[in-house]
Amino acid sequence: MKIKRMGLLVILCFLSAGVFANNIHVVRADGDLKWIDMPNSAGKYAIIAGDPKREDLFVIRIKFPANYSIAPHYHDHYEYDTVISGSCYIARGNEFKKRNGVLATAGTFVSIPPRLSHYGWTGPEGAVIQISGMGPWKPRYE
């Protein structure tokens, strides 16, 4: 399973290389990012590459506050998440039950298949999560 995940990550890297074939895109730290309020959420997001609203590869970062809950939802495409800082819990299912959560700390990678209902919540320090995948990316709430 780990080899399969690594293979997907390598493919994603090659796909993103095509997006930036004529230019090098460098993001150094949060100071380089333009944070935008998320609609109907206390979170903020920043676009790293692509456009999550279009049918194309995208990379975004989402900054969630401390002890924040994300309701059960799913997406139409694969979602690849990496916890950049802080901690969060992620669980599968369409009913919010904290006992089902798996702790994800900085450096953790999570792959979520299309149409898999999932939910989560942040720890006491909040979390910054980098999300990549194919757009259009839109949570569909249960």
C-alpha cells in the first residue's frame, strides 16, 4: 500500500511539472501566500498552483483555527492532503463520531478516494493542510 501511495505522489509530481514547464514556481513560507476567507467557514485558504474551481490540477493550503470541526462531506475526485503544521484528526463516514478519528500531525500524508465521506477536526493549535488534486474541488456535504 505504501508503494502505491508513493507511486501516486510521483505521478502527481510529474503532472505538476507539466503545469510549470516554462517557469519555476517557488513558495517559501506563509508570507508568500495570499490568505482568503473560506465561505461558510472559519478557515482561510491560499492557492499555491492551479485553480481548484477549474477542471485541472490544483494545490491549495487551508488554515483551520484551533478545535475546529469539519462536517462529513465528500469530493468528486481524489484528494491528497499533507499536514504542514499543527494537528488534526480525520475519519471516514457520514456521521461525525470523534472516536473514529485518526491523528494526523505535521508531515502526515492522507489520500482520500472520490466520493468517500469523511470529516475531521483540529487540535488545540489548529492546523495548516496542503491539499492537491484535480478540480473542480468542492466539498459536498451529506
